[in-house]
Amino acid sequence: MFAWMVWTTPVAIFFTCIVLMLIGMTVWEIRSPTMERKGFLPMKTTRGDRLFIGLLGAAYINLAFVGVAGWLAERLALEQEPSVWFSFVLSMLWLAWVMRKG
């Protein structure tokens, strides 16, 4: 069923984190309903809004990294492409920042 996708460890961890965040946010919302607030984003947002925006950004960060990894390897004369762990860490930092300050 999932044979079309390359399930590497970073990909599996990334999707596992997304599932755990969705479960955690559901429980958090049930226990403590959210209030809209204004952060650095140009609109008032709830926790769910910030999670959605953060996850979209995280996906784009990972896709962009996959797109430029070959170019980076060529430009920096690396033996192999940089690890996707870099984009994973960067995307989780982005998500944390949006959730906290967005």
C-alpha cells in the first residue's frame, strides 16, 4: 500500500510527529479551549490555525531542502547530499516559533 513512498527514518519521524501533534492539540483543545490572539502573523489566530500554518511551512521547508540538496552538494563539493535531518530540525524550529509567537 505504501510502497510508492520512500519511508526513510526521517520521513517516518516527521509524519509521526505530525500525528502526535494533532492528537496532542485535540486533547489540549478539549481541556482548554483556545482564544484568538495576534502575534507576528498578519491576522488573529487560534492554536489550531497556528499549527496548520506551521505544518504548511514545515512541509515547504522540507520540500525546498529536497529540491536544493543536489545543488548544495555540487556547489559545496560534497561527497553526498546533505542529510534531511537538517531540514527536519529547521522545520520543527519553524513550527515551534509559529506556535509560540505567531
